Amino acid sequence: MNCSNVTICDSSHLEMDKIGFYPANVTSLTQKVTAKGSFEINETCKLPCNSSMLSMNLTTMLANSYSNLTGFVCVEIQSVNDSRVDYNLTLNGEIKSESFMRHVRDAANLINQIIPVNLKSFKVKTTGLVKMKISPNVWYNKPLTITCNIKDNVEKVSWIIKGSEDYEEAIISDRYYRFTNDIESTSTLHINATSIWKGYYCCRFHFSNRALTHEACGDSTIYLLPEEITPFQAGYTLVKPGSKLEEEVKCCIKNDEEKYYVIWKEGSLGRDVNASVPTGKDIMCSKLKISNMFNNSTNYTCTFVNPKKQNTSVAIVITVLNDNDTSCEKEQYRGHSWITTKASQYAESTKSCEDQKVGKIIRLCKKDGKWDEVFFNCTRKKLVTLLNLAKELKEGRGSTSEKLPEILRNLTNIHLQSNDTADAIASTHILDKLTLAAEYSQSTFNSTVISDFISIASNITRQREDARENVEFDSSLLMKSVEIFSDFFEPPEKEFSVLFPNIELKGKQFDVEPEDSYFQRFSENYTAEIDTKALKESMKNNSFKISSILYLNIDDILPQSTKSGGLSKDYFINSRVQSTTLKVNTSGKKTDINVSIKMFFPPKEPNGDLKTARCVFWDYHKGGWSLVGCETKVSVNGTYCTCNHLTPFSVLMSRSERLIPFLDELTYIGVAISIGCLVLFITVEIVVWKTVVKTSVTHFRHTTLINTAIALLFAQCFFLIGAIHSVKKNETLCTIATIFSHFFFLSVFFWTLTQSLTLLYRLLFVFHHVRKSTFMSFSFFVGYVCPLAIVIAATTTFISKGKYKKDKVCWLNAKPSGEFTAFYTFIIPVGCIIGFNMLILIVVIMKLMRPSVSEGIRNKEDKETITKIVKAILILTPTFGLTWIVGFSLTEDSHDFEHYAFVLLNSIQGLFILITACVTEIKVREAFIKRVKSMIYQSTPENVYSKTSSHSVGK
């Protein structure tokens, strides 16, 4: 029910005096201030409205309440209906907010005595108290500054804008303005002037929780430039120099009502070409008729210029093919005509997109001169509209908490087909812009909003018919948007889940004192686990929320490549992708807290080699998978990943075993050389044994050296056998090769220990000589019995469990890490021996530096032999140790260089023994040469005849 207006402001002074509401002290308006007030009625109007009694009564009560307000002129009832009353006030001069609000409350209380009203609904908005200053004639992409000032101390400020195409005003984000309040209150808005910021601005100062608002408005003058120019067509290709082209080309922009003129330029000379600029309802296009012969490639540049001489351009390329240029021949394909096109360029179809879609139908001519598939880069107009709204929201134009849910609702009503790649890309960019808007505003959303968001993302990630290359970037962008937006979900319950066919979101909220760990199990048995108690210190007594997301098919449209190296091109994604985020509730943002997360990934396809599985995370900055910060453990059921950060994770796997170029060949050659050196050394030792072994010390030395060489010879023989592919595939043969390799490599180190112990004993007990039988018994016990005992213990413990050797590798098993494995039965003894040998060397060298010890060894040959033993230990122990330090560090993730280094070091062990014990030993070298010469001398015919003759004469 509407009541007729009762106007008192238009009455004469006489009429105002009759009513008694015209202030006697107001004779002229010095600063006119108008105000619009409103309030809500709780009950329907009881008096007949046609008598205007209700309006008159309300006018009387309002005038009575405001009559004592300094500067009050008059009051006017604007409208009355069943639930709301609107009225206007006319005021004169500056009025303070605090005084104004007292009179508003008086009016509310007075009216409530007669008519039940909602006291909290009384609101007033003034115009005339706020002064606004707007930058005049702002150029495109230059700063637009608007300042508002009021001589009053207000509480808050807000800014709004309404463009020529807007149905309603839009709130401007507070990141664009500053606000200071004191005796005077000031707010300054700074914006970079673009098309979305052209419009009508209002600044509003608020008082008493927005019950009183002071407003000033004004229009901005911004000279625009097109933000996108679309050429039709973007290019032409002529098959040979001298060809003639007769075509009408055009470049079009959105009609933004700016007064542009267009300049066309042909080639680099800058020759202007006349062109018309007809204006349509939605677009503006400039057309040019080309009728020329072309000997060289030429660009036609279309330039739009605004009244301030600012400009922006787009080029239409006329390409002339030379004899050596690769190109795609013109053809008819899928109902479209495709002109001859140079390699690596796009051709455009002359047909336009279907109705209610915008864009182009294009086709790439690949580098090899073959056509790619047709790409229908056509996007629905509804999506383009929503994308523009999302861009505005991201730029801070509009209320995120109000507009974002509305855009999502509209987006959920658009059904994407499996081959709508352009629509999927547009939808992805809409979600990205909305996510950024939420991030800027730090808004939170309920279950309905997050469900709409996940539903849209799930729909986008459906498998599409188009090639992976078209959507690589957007799939990463989509994943990042879902991950970030999930942090703005404010769940109603402690535990929450949002499940859709292609994306699953699960999570949990934790109090300041988390009582239990975080564990989520998704479909297909994927899991995510975090020890939340370990986060207690990092959270600094704040509650937090953890959210996990499983993408059920986004791996089909993500690239397979890694950005951290170490994996071959044969690797592919063989699991779903899952992501986890952590949000500290007080900060409103994701934290950089180091979090350890454990995940399980069952394999998606059976054709991958599970043993090559690698845990990886998606690096948003580099746009690829990375191995950094993740540890991989493989089981028969899948892959366990432990990572020290929170991002999207997956598992890469090879379809075949990793192959390192020429590694096997180098291994065979290197070990063969080492074996050859060892055989030569043993032969030399046998030949010169009687000549060089004259004292007990030399006997000790050469015994340990030759047994070290024999142990290493057998070790490398079995190592070589274990490297043969047929042996690797035979579990029994591979296990035997591993056992013997284990034993003989241990024996090598134990014989170096024997050398060290013998040397130490000889120096500590200078005058005590050990019998050869005692030494031999001790040496053979340490050199062979000790490693044999270790190998027996290891085999009996681990072979029955199937954990003695690696799978498909003839060496000790080192997995799972963190547990005692067969590998430790080698590394612990070897590590101890290397350390003990180094310690003995230090003691021996210090002893030898003391004259009393040196003089105690009276035999000059013994002194030399002891020095040689020291030299041998000093060289061979680090050599053997370095070889196995590199060997211990080798994993399937290791760089190829590390594998080559191990092969090289393993190859030179035999060579080092030969050099240190033979080539550099003068006595051994001389004895060997003498022995060889003697054998050669004895085998000559003259010597044989001489011996025979002597023998005959003797008879």
C-alpha cells in the first residue's frame, strides 16, 4: 500500500509557520545539505492512506525530532508502504555526525511510540557535507586520483563505482584507497585508469555502524584505448614472390564509446592507408582493401588512436614463401578451407564460430610442414561475460563475498562437453580470477560455494578429445586454483568432505592443542597423513585447518616432464595427483611452515616398472614435476611418499628399467682391466717371492698383499658375473653371485686390517718376534674367517625373508631405509675397518717420527718394509674406501656421472695394487726383470747347446 507524498519543503514560510516546523533563524541557504532517511515498519499501516493522515503524522513526528538540529530546514515524506518509510531532509550548513545521530535516535523512539518500527533500521544518507576532487582528463593506464574530505570525525569509508553498462553499483576494494580520520576525515582513491574504471564514483563516510552515511559522487573522465584488437584474418601466405593478393581485411574492437581514429600502415616505411571506422552496437571495425603484388613478406599495421594521441596496434602479416621455406599446402578439411601457410604459423578458417560463441577456428602448420588438428577456439558468450565479471572482481571492482557465489552459480549452469577445450580454458581462467579475488579480499565461503567451485573444476578435468599440448598450462592453473580456494572454505563441522566424480576434497579442523594426527583415505586407497602434534610449536597456539585434494584424472592432461633432472623421457605419471594445504586460522593465509607429509599412491596402470617409481611434486614456478624434498619407498601394492612440503604430488614411473648409456660396457672393460692387473701382480709375486721375501717383516707384508689381491680378484670376478643380464634375471645365480661378492669384498678390507694390525704390533713390540705359523693363523682367521662369519649370519637372517639382495640387481638389499638390512652387514664392518686403519696409520706415523722407535728396528730392510706397508695402507685404504663411499651413495635417482665414477674407481683398484706393490717397488721390479732375463737367457739355443756339451764332457 503506497501513501501519497506530503511535501512540507515546498510550502511557503507561512504554511511552515502554521505547522510550526519552520525554524525562525533560517532565512537563506548558505550550504545546502540534503539527506535521505528510511526505516522499517513492523506492522501494516492502520490509518487510511488516502486521507494522508499517516504521512502527516509521520511528518509531524520527524519534523518535531529534527527541528532542534542545527541547520534544519524542512522534512518531506517520500513514500510509505506496508513495511518501509522513505523521507527527505533539507539542511543548511555543516552538521556533525554525533549530533545528527542523536536526532535520528530521537525520531526513532518518538515514532515507535505510535507505530511499531524496527529501531535498528533507521538509516540516513547525506549529500553536501563531503567535498570530492577528481583528477580531470585522465589518460589511459595513468593514475586516476579522487579525494574526499569531510570536516567531521567519522568511523569508516567505502567507495563505489557504476559504469555505463552496469545494472548496479560495484564496491571498490580497500587496497586502492587510504583513510584517515580525526577532526577532519579524508580518503584518497588511487587507481590505474583502464576501461573497467571509467564510470560514476561515490565515496561514503560512515558513522554509528553505517546508520549515518555522508556521500559525495562525481564522474570520471578517462580516455580509453582498446584492450584487445582482433584482426580478420591475422595473416596470409603467398606461395611465391610476385604473387598478387586481393583481400579485404579488418581489425575490430569492443565498442567502448571512445572517439578513436584508425591509421593503417603498410610495411616498415610507415605509409598511411586510408580506412573507414564504422561503429556497430557492440563492436567497432576498421576495414582495408588490399590489392597489391608482394615480392617480400609485409606487415599491415592497424593502429587505434584516442583523442590524447595514445595508441595501440595489431599487425596483419602477409608472408611470401621462398624456395627453401617449409609450408603446409592449402586443403579442405573438416568442412573448412585452409590456405597455404608457412611452418610454425596458424591458419584461420573463413567460417566463423557457431551461434552464441566468439573466437576463431584455427589450425597450426607444424615445423615439418604437416597440418595439426583443427582447434575450435570458440568460447560461449556467456562464459566470456562471466570471465569479464571475474576479471573485474579480481581487480577489486565489486564485493567478493557477494559477487563470487553469484558467478559460480551461473557457471555451474553451463554444461561443458568433452571436446569444449576453449570453454574449459575459459572456465579455468574464471576460477583462477575468482581465486585471486578471494585471496585479495581474504573472504571465506560456506559449503554451497565450495561445492560449486569443486563441481566446476571436476567438470573441467574430464578427459577431453583434444591434444595434451592445448591444456598443459591451464591444467596447472586449475590445480593451483582448487588448492588455494580450498583454504577459504569455512566448514560447519570439524571434519568435512566435498566429493565429485573427478575431484575429492577432505579435511579437518584442529584446535590449539591437537589431540590426534591427520589422516585421510580417498577412493582407490590413496592416503595422506600428517603428524599434527609435531606442528604444535610451529602453530604458536593457533588453531588450524588441513585440507587434502585428490584429482582423479588431471594427470591425463598434465605434462610428464621433470624440472629437477635425473629421470629419462621414458617416465610417465602412473598415479593420481593429490595435494594438501595447511591454513593457520588467525593469519588467513597459507603458511610456509615445514610440514612432513606421508602419502600412499597405488599404481594407476600395470605397465609401469614399480621399482622405478619416483615421488614428485608439481613445481608451479617451473611448470613441471620435481624430485626435490621427497623420499620414495616402494612396496608390492604401491608407492609410499614422504615429503617435507605441501604441494600437489604424484608418482612418476618408467615403462622399463633405467638404462645408462654404455655403463655395462664400461663396467665389463674396467673390471676386466682390474682383473688383468691383479693376475699380473699375483704372477709377479710368485716369480719374485724367494728373492724379495727374506725377513719375517717382508714375509708378513707380501703375504697380506697377495691375499688382498686374491680376494679382490675373486670379488671382481663375481661382481662381473653378477653384472651379466642373464644372471640378474636368474634369482638363484644372482643370489650366489651376491654371496661371493659380499664375502670377497669383505675379505679385501679385512686383509687391509691385517696389514694394519701387523704393522702396529711390529712397532709396539719391537723386540718381540712372531713366528710365521702364528702370523699365518692369525692373518687367515681375520682375512677369511671373520668375513665368512658375517656372510653366514647375513644369509641365514635375510635370504629366508627374501631381503638379502636387491631385486634384479646382484648386490645387497638396502631397503627399506630406516631398518637394519643386509646392506648394513657390509657397510658397518667396512666403515669400522677404514676408520680403524686411519687411526692405526696416525699412531704408526707418530711412532716412526720418534728416534727411539726407529733405532729399535735395527734391520735396515725391516725399516724399509715397514715404510712400504705404511705407504700401501695409506694408498689402498682410501682407494678402496672412496670406491665404496661412491658405491654406497648410488641409488636409482643418482646422476649418470656417479655411476660412471663408481665404474672408474672400481676399475683402478687392481691397477693401484699393481703400481704400489710392483711398479714403484725397486727390489720387486729388479728381481722380476732379473728373473725374466734369466729365463730368457736359459732358453736361448747357444745356452741350451752349451749346457748339453758340458753335460756330455762330464760323462
